[in-house]
Amino acid sequence: MSYLNRNYSEKAKYFLITIVSLTIVLFFIISYKNDKFVKDDKSNILYEQTEVLPLKEFFFSKIKSPFKTVDYEIKSGDSIQKILKKYEIKNIDIQIIINKYKKYANPNQLLVGNKINFVIEKKLSEKYNSITYFFVPITKSTSIEITRDEDGEVTSNKVITKIYKRKVLTENVIKNSLYASALKAKVNPETIIEFARIFGFEIDFQRDIRKNDSFKILYEKYFDENGEYVKSGSILFAQMNVDGREITLYKFGEDQNYGYFDMNGKSVEKALMKTPINGARLSSSFGMRKHPILGYNKMHKGTDFAAKEGTPIMASGSGTVVHAKWCGGGGNCVKIKHNSTYQTVYAHMKFFAKGIKKGRKVKQGQVIGYVGSTGMSTGPHLHYEVIVNGKKVNSQTLKLPSGKVLKNNERKLFEIHRIKTDVLMAEMIAEKNN
């Protein structure tokens, strides 16, 4: 046999051996399904699968990921620096983690027994490891999460793992505006806006509110175990005494599908709210007027509400944003199509709320922008228009369809719910006064 043929034969032999070996390894890996025991079909006997595991471990050891997840149980005397040094983390990475953690707690005072979860990256070209993720509990309900993204930017945030719900009763007398009086009573802004939304169908906050009118709100608030406020929940009961008239509303329905009803089971929600802004005054009505800038008489086809710059503006009804941009003399303006009949326009905004753009769906009462003085304007105010079947109408005299009335079994369930809420209110008022 020539040297060339012999050399070729040797190569073919080694190639065949390699192919057979890989086939065997792959066969065991594919057939292995995490079962501890395998059944022999001939003998009908179960035997322990001990030979497959080393092969599987050998194969995967050759394709190890550079990332490693660590679950470390905090021991007495541990600090963030001490723990990370055990895993040969770069000093600069340790310092970044400590600086981010310092915003929330002392890095030298960790909760013994709790587990820290972090991900380290080992690069062959570097002596020390990097850290890409760090998660540590600081209380029973709060943890700190620190993450490094693909661009190397490190961010941190507080993660609430357990929160506690409380029902809170707040009441106050209105001296200036509902918004100012509610803030003074320590009601959070989101709840005030929702309160204004549900009463916005019945009350014109610019013309109906008088000094010494009052309000009551029973609503939910969420706290962590240290008593720190986390977020607001639903309004369960709302009452206003306006110019001698008492209006009481109850939340009724499922969490994902509820409404607000008066004492007779009639929904207060209509197609549009009377006014899409709180804490403002009516500065110019619908009709003929002398234009404040142009200087001649001109039909004013909207209603102006003077308000402090930056005051939130709400969508007076649910619908789709069809325009959210500069509109000449109207400055920054938003136009919403509610249905085939109604459209509304909001002009002279300082800027739009986050995410408000053409095509965006909005809910009734959702903040869509903030009061400004853009375009042809002499001061901060909202110019508000209502368009019915293509014609601009006076929003203040517009008659809107009434909300639905609960009947039959729904009405019975509402009456039971109303009585329970009234009893709860009486108990909370009595407890507050003692």
C-alpha cells in the first residue's frame, strides 16, 4: 500500500471514530429526560441511570456560558463589599453597586438569612468578574434591583413585593378650590383627579363650587410594612355638599368593570364631562366677543377656563386622539373623536401628556395635557370646544344623555352594597371623632 493510500486510510479511520463518538454522546443526551431510572424492555427491570449523567455533564462543560447566577444567603457580619469580593468582582463594579444601593439603605446592614441574587460575567481576557444583575431584599416587602444593560448603563429601582391596602376616609371644607382643599387634606393628586372626573358629570367646578362647600372621600391607599405610601386605589364612596345640595356616589361593580351610582342606582357617567379641568375659572363664554388680541368682535366657538400654568387637563370623554400638534393660533392642541356624534378640542396647552399622539385611545378623565399660553393667548388658560355632528356648540348648555339605571337583580345587589358602605362610613366617622 502506498504512503498516500495509507495516510488517507488513517484519516478516514479517525474521522469515522469521531463521527461515531459524537453520535453516541448526542444519542444519550437526546434520550435523557431527567428520569433517574430507565426501564429495560427485555428484563422488565428498572435500573439506575448512572452512566448517562457524566456524559451529559462532560458535553455541556465544553459549552459553558460566561454568565453565572448566584443565590447567596446573607450571614452575620456580611456587607455588599465583603460578599462581592468573595466572587472576585471588579472593584469598580462593587463601588457602582454600593453607590446605587446607598440611595435606599445602608450597604453594611444586610438582613441576615435573606438571599441575594446576582449574575456575574467571567471574561477569559480579564482577571476579575463583572456583575450584570443584583437583587437584594431590604425589608419584608421591599427589594432593590440593580441592572446593567447592553450599553453598560446601570439603573436601580425599588421593587415592592408585598403591599398592604387600607381604606382611608378624608373630608374637608373648600376654601379656594377642590384641588387645593383636597391636597391640604393629604389626598394624593391621582385620587383628586378621579374624584373630579366622577363629579364632573354633575358639577361645574368653575361655576357651582362656593366657599365653605365640603366633600368626603372614602378610598383605598396602599402602603409597605413600614407604613410608607406606595400607590392609590379606587374611590369607594364620594360625597359633595355644593350650594346646599348633597350629592352622594357609590362605586359598584366588578374591579375591571365598575361605575359610580347615586343613591337611586342611577349612573352619573355620561358621554362627556361638564368641564375637563379642575381649579379654574370661566374666563370667556361661548358666543360673540371682542377678541383680546385681534381687537375686533368675533364669534368665540368655545369656552375658556383660566388656570395656573401646568394645571392638568382631562379628556372629557373616552375616545381616540385624532390631532395632537401645533394648530396655529390655538398653539399646542388636542382633538379627540369620542364617537360618530361627539368631538372635543383642547387648545393653548403648555405641552401634551406622555404618550398623547394621533391614534392613541384615551379614557374619560385621563390627563392629556397641561395648561399653557401657546399660540394667540394673553395668559395661561384652556380653550375648550365641543363639536356635535360637525357643529361647534356651547359645552355649558349642552344636554347629554343620562347614564344607565340599575334594575332587577343588579338593583338588589346595589342596595345591599350601598347599605354596607353607609354602615362602614358611619363607623369610620364615629372612630375619627372619638
